[in-house]
Amino acid sequence: MGEKMKTVPSPKFTWALLSPKYWLVWLSFSFLAVLVNVLPFVLLKRIGNGIGCLSKLCLKKRANVARKNLALCFPHYSQTEIELLVNENFKNTGLALIETGMAWFWPDWRVKRHISIVGQEKILEKEQEGKGVLVLCCHFLNLEMTARIFSLFAPGYGVYRANSNPVYEFIQHRGRTRKGHKMIDRHDVKSMIKVLKSGNRLWYLPDHDYGRRNSVFVPFFAVKEAATTTGSSFLIDMTKCAVMSGTSIRSDNHYTLEIGDDISDDIPRRDAVTAANVLNREIERLIEKEPSQWMWLHKRFKTLPEDSEEMNRYA
């Protein structure tokens, strides 16, 4: 339990970060911090939704990606149903910016006013047993709020990708770690294994298309061959950890974080295809709770099997 992990260190402040070329970043985050701490949530939600509606007008290619993803996953949906989901998805995308500010800058008491947690005893029992938990997360647009809610009762380790902008990275890292979470570099598999073997929690998001390398092609909703990472099954094989989903869904002004059951017994060892199938079914279950809150703007099905007759699913 006490084994030291190699975590991503917090970036140090240097005078170079005050260069004029970074002033807009400082100003933007300062404005966001003030905004989320001054305005009530009902107004913050309207602002976020407005940003999302405006972004839909500007990001027409991404809107088409969302439409295509939804049509592929839910072929029984009508064009009207898909368009309604795309509109709501962009509203939630805009709100994600506001939610990031809430997660990084809100005090604990304000977070607690807007949340409930279902099943937290499940994950805390694993901690008492000294068993590591691979926390299956999804790219829901309120992901930063999900992480913040977890920090209130079960902090752990996140798989981290640093931002290339040094000021953004300075703020982002502090925002994600200020309440107890620690970050593991996304390429540092050895440290991920140590986290799980030492009885800690590792947040892992296997629901995007990460390319052909280290992926298998298994169903995802109605798409029969979706590139799905084998990284999660490798971590499970190496550590015999528990596997539990943890995702929050927003309803009006309230976030409900649901901790799923341990599904590790359903995942056979050394069988990446079956493991990917089991995890995709759990991810589908979570998305179906509120489809408009998942990140449909990502090209989830861009990677095709080598023997596929399709040329480009997004053409």
C-alpha cells in the first residue's frame, strides 16, 4: 500500500509564464474562476448552454461527426431524433467548460450542494481489502466534475496527458490534483501497474478510438467492428484488480455519481477480445442513461479493420 508511485509532478511557476503571449490564458482562467464562484448554477448552466449553441454554428465539421456517430450507433433513430441529440450534445459541450471551472475552483461545500453518490461503499470496501480498482470512466462531458466528486471520498490516480501550453498545463495540473488526486503519465504503464498492485484506484477511459495499435475490433452499440483499446485488459491481467465503473450524470442542477458493481469476474484473463466486449457493454449501459452527455464529437469509429471494405466512415 505504501509503495511510492512515479507521478507527474506539479509544474513549477517561472517568470516566463508571465510572458505577454500567455496573458490571454491567464485572463481566461481568471475570468472563469470568478464567474463560477459568483454566479448561481442556474445562470452558469445557461451560459454554458449558450456557448455550446454558438460553438455548433462554428464547428460544423464536428457537428457532422456527432451526427454520423449517432447514426452509426443508433440506426433506428430518425433524423429528427439525431438532430435533437446533436443540439443537446453541443449544449453539454459548452457547459463542460463551465463545469471544468466548477471542478477546479469551487469549494467543497458548494460541490456537495449539487451532488449525490450511489454505491460509494462498493469502492471503499475494495480499499479496506487492499485491492486495487480500475475505475472504468467514460468521456462524459462532465468528466472533470466526476473526478472532483470522487476526490471528496475516494481520491486516486488519473491517466494524464499534459497540455502543450505551459500556462494551461500549470493551471490544469493544479486543478486536477488540488483535492488529493495524483496523475500518472499516459505512457507510464509500469506506474499504472504499481498503482493497482498497491491497492489504489486508477481512473481509465477506454471508450475512445486510440488507433489500430494495441486495439481489437469488437461491437460498440450497432457498429460491429469498433477499434477498442486492449490497455485495460492488459492492466487487469497484470494486477488482478477489481473493475468498477464510475460516472456522473447531470439532471437539471444535480450530479449523481454511480459506482458500478465489480465486473472483474466477467473478464477472462489473457482474452483481450472478450475483455473489450465486456467493457464496451458496461460503457454502453452508462451512455444509455443520458446519451446527450457523452462526447459524440470525437471520431469514435475512424480506425477500420485492415480487411474492411469501408473507406472512411466520416466521408
